[in-house]
Amino acid sequence: MSSPATADPRRPAGLGRTAPGRLVVADLVRLLLAWGLTFVAWLLAAELLSDFTYTSWWPLFIASGVTGLLGMIVRPILVSLAAAIGWIAVALAALFGQALLMQLALVLVPGAAFSSFWWTVAAAWLTSALATLLLAVLTAGTDESFSASLLRLKPGSIDDPEVDGVVFVQLDGVSFEVMQWALQGGSMPTLRSWVDQSSHALHDWIVQMPCTTPASQQAILHGSADGVPAFRWYDRDLGRVLVANHPGDAVIIESRASTGHGLLADDGASISNLFTGDAPRASMTMSRVELTRGSRRTREVFARFMVHPAGLVRSMVRALVELVRERVQAARQRRLDVRPRVHRSWTFAALRAFSNGLLRDLNTTVASEEMMRGTRSIYIDYVDYDEVAHHAGATRIESLSTLTGLDQVMNILEKVGERAPRTYHFVVLSDHGQSQGEPFTSRYGLSLSDLCRSLTRSSITGHEGSIEGWGRVDSVLGDLEGGHTPVGMQRAASERVDRKLQASDSANDGELVVLASGNVGVVYVPGGERLLLEEVEQRWPDLVPGLVAHPGIGFVSALSSRGPVAIGEHGRRDLTTGVVEGIDPLRHLGDHAPAMLAAATRMSRAPELYVNSLYDPRTMDVAAFEPLVGCHGGLGGWQDRAFVFAPRQLFSPSETVMGGDELHRHLVAILTGLGHRTHLPPALTPP
């Protein structure tokens, strides 16, 4: 870390540059340690594998060193070939790359040999596993070695080092209150050190309705949440359901919002998001997958990570640990009878292992490479907390513990930033919070679509299963897809989870379409025109009164002939004039609630009815219409309370930021103030 006398005045406190000499010594120590561990692993493998013969330990010692040297030469070639061919080549390189290096080393060094190549493959896996285990014992984990591998990336050459860069790190689903607790409670020491050094400050911002990642990311990255009324909705123009985390649908959604002047339009990179923000480069980004048929850059990073002898084993070990941790924590909730809770399946355990293991490492690796490349702006989404909190609960210990892992990621990115070719500022933010409560269906024994069916005596097309987590798998599979991969392979996982949704996209098999997005439900009447409240009441006179009379529903909003209105069991509120008749159905939801609800209800693609679940102000409980204990989407609790943790000199709003579109303007102002966005093409008009 630089001393005050030599520190870069543009670099935030605590972010210095690492001395090159110290890095050389550290690299040499790591190289010798890796050689020694590999040699020990070879000795152990020789004892365990009967078809491995050697004359003495000396050839094994030499061969283990030669394997390392060959890896420096051959692995880059394997990585380039795998990235060019596609995901099948990446998989083959991961499985057999190390075995190939070992076989070459044994050819060059006489005195040791296997009876066949397949025994070499077995030995390669065994020695990699043993070396990783020995390294874990000596270093108390593999995070340090992962960090060291990223710090060995070579900085690129840039033409404008005087222009500072910005890394926007989205901690998906973390509310302002949870982030405040994490900083105060010591769960995030890296970010807390930035507070103590007075470089960063924590701010809250009010999330627009719907409080979902698609709406927030479109607003933050493209400047408006308009056109995204929920996580999934019936699109009147297309006559089918759109799901924001399906690649083809994400393309449509972004095409409607993009102006060419998104947040990342000026030499930016989008990593693991739903939308690109008009970034020239995107990895594991849903709206780019269908257009590019896979990103060679992502495949290259993935191949480099997996071809390294410890990479694949590290990922498998981390995934296995996360899988076991999830099953133990789920069993603990059942044993202690923790409530509210939901069934935590093996499917969710696998998704958690993926998102909190492999996906986190991939995101960090791609972000580090972009920083070393000198990319001006980077926006990256980490879903660790959101994934766990959906099933464990927003304030449960297992959810909060994910923040410590994310803080370690920030520590790695901070170190990478010290060696990058330009100064980087870190802006950490969330897209929404989460609220908590027992799901509607388990609490009342029927789903929202069942309730609508009983009130209208009509045919209903209902989709209330949780599908959010599968989108992250889709984005990685889609980005690894090469030219020879069957079209649509990346959808396989989500189709298995929600086949009914895919089979009935046209929604012509029901008079009403009922979809769930957290604790808000959307009710559509299929067709090209949106019905006003009066028309809905005329066709189904019992629907709205029956909905608001149900104890699990707080209010319904709709567009009437006089404008948007919120209706509760004992009163209604005109969202244009603010006039209340009877008891205000929004009285416990905050001063911002009427304006947020009015904007959502006026949206051209909004449903005939927004149905918001109950909100208990005593416990802050809500009732998700999906099978989730932690949720977001509507109003009530902390779901509409997000945070921005940013450098003091770059972000200091005089008032609370209201909505993702306003936050977008603040973030653009940060980039403009640093000298970005001076050569953008003229803005396009959204279609």
C-alpha cells in the first residue's frame, strides 16, 4: 500500500499499488511450493496406483517440475483451442489436459511410466486432488491461491491512463438494513475498512415497483424500468408470456429499452447480468447469449480456470462443500422447527452450489481480466445472498454468512485494482432488498390462481413456480456455447423447471393469466388491449372484492377510467389525487408507496390487476405467491430498500434516490465526472 507521500491522489484511501519486486518473490515462493506439493502428490499417487512404475523418487521429482514448465507452454495453447471450438472442447481440456501434460513429462524424463494413457488420466485427477488437498491444509483454504492466480495476470496497455475506471458490483437482493448490519457487525471487514478510511459511505435508495432484478437492472443500466411490470408477464404485443431470465426474451426486453447510451456504452463490460447496459463486451449476460451464440472470451476464461490442475478440483470441492452445507442447514431448520420456512430441495442445493461456488469464481476471474485489460466501466452481479435468502430467509444466519464470502471477493478485486493499468473506483450496490414470510400457498392451502379461479369460475393459466435461479445456469451454459452446440441447449434447465410455462406461452388456453413475482401477483386478460378496472368488474364482479377480502392479500391496484387506484378490503386510494375513501390500503407501506405503485400501474405493459400480498407491520411478514420464504417484487418490508456504497467524492446525493432510473442518472454522472462518455454515438430512440 502506498504511503501518503507517494499515493496516487485519484485513488481512494486504502487502494494503493503493489510493488513489482514483492510480486516476483511471491511468485517464486508459490512456484516452489507448487512444485513441492505436486511432487508429494506424485509420490502418493504412485503408492496408490499399481500400474505406475518408477525406478526411484528422483524421476518423479524431475517430472513434477517438468509438468509445471510444460503447463506454462501447453496450457495457453489448449485454452485458445478450447475457446475457439466451444464448450465440448473446454470440457475435454478440463478432463484430459493435465493427463496430457503428465504423459509428455514422463516421455521426456525416463524412469517412470504408466501402463496406459487411461492410467495417466486417473493419476492426473488423483495428483490434482491430492495437491489441492495438501495446499488447502497448508494455506487453510484455496482462496489465497485463487487470489494469487488473478494477481499474476499481466496488465494491459491503454491510451488514457489518466481516466479513472469504475467497477460497479451488484450484491443481488441485499437490503439497506442488512448491509448496514453487515458493516456494523463485522461480517464485511474489507468494506468496513473503506468506511473507517472515510473513502466510502453507505446510502439507501428506494426501489421502484416491481422490486425485481429485471426492472432494477433495466433502470440502472438503461435508464428506465418502463416495460418491465414483473419478473414474468403476459406480453400483449407478442401474445405470450415473457420471462426476463430466458435468453430470447431478454433480447426482446433490452431491445425495447436500449438507446445506445446505456451505463456501460463507453468501453464497458457487462458480467453475469440480465442486460448489457449497451456494453461493447458482455460475459454470461442473458440478453447477449442468443445474439452471440456464446462468448469466446468467457470460454477462454472458463477453459483457463478449468484446465489448471487445481481449477476443476477446486470448483468441485467448493461445490460439494456448499451442497453439504445447504443440506445441513436445511436439516437444522427442520430440527429446530424454524418458521417461516420452505422445502429446500436437492435442486436448490445444486443451484446454490453453482451460484456460490463456480459462478462466483467465474465472475471474479472475468472482472479481474477486464480490470487488467483497462476496461473503463464494469458492472457485475453476484447472486450469492439472493439465492440463499429466497429459500432460507432474508435475515437467517446462512443468508447473512454469504456476505462474508462476497467481502472476500471485494478484497480480491481491490488487490487486482492495485495492479491494473488505470485507477479503479468501486461502487457496491444492490438492485432490491428482500422481505420474509410464509408463502401464500402453504399458509392458506391454495394458490393465487386457485383463488382467482374460484372467484371468476373461469379457466385460468397460472404460473407460480420459482424459476429465477435457473437463469444463472442458462447464462453460463449459453455463453460457453460454441458454433457446434445445438440451438437452445441453454434453455434445458429452465424448461425442466417450468415446462408448463414453455408449453403454454401463447396463454390462449385461459380467460385469465395469473403469474407470480415474489409477493406480487399479476392478473392479465389475454388479448391486444388492456381492460380498465370497470371492464374487469363488469366481466367478473366477484374478482376484485373477493381478492381484497382474502386475509392473505393487502390490496389490488388497477387502471380505472379516472387513473390508477389502489383497493383494499376497507377502502381505496386514488393514486393520482391521493384522495382516500375509507381506510387507506397503503397506510403501512411508506410515503413513497403511492407514487411507486402509480407509476407501475400506469405502465403500458402493466397487468389488469396487480395483487399485493398481506403485509404485517408488527412482524414485517409478507406472503410470497411463489414457494419462497424470502421474496421481493411488491410492497411491504425491506424489499424496496436497496443500498449504494460508493466513494464519497463521487456519490453524495442530497436526498434519497427514488427508483432505478434516478440511480442511473447518478451513476452516469459519476462516469461523466471521471471523463467517460465523451465520444458516444448519438442516442437511439427506443422502439
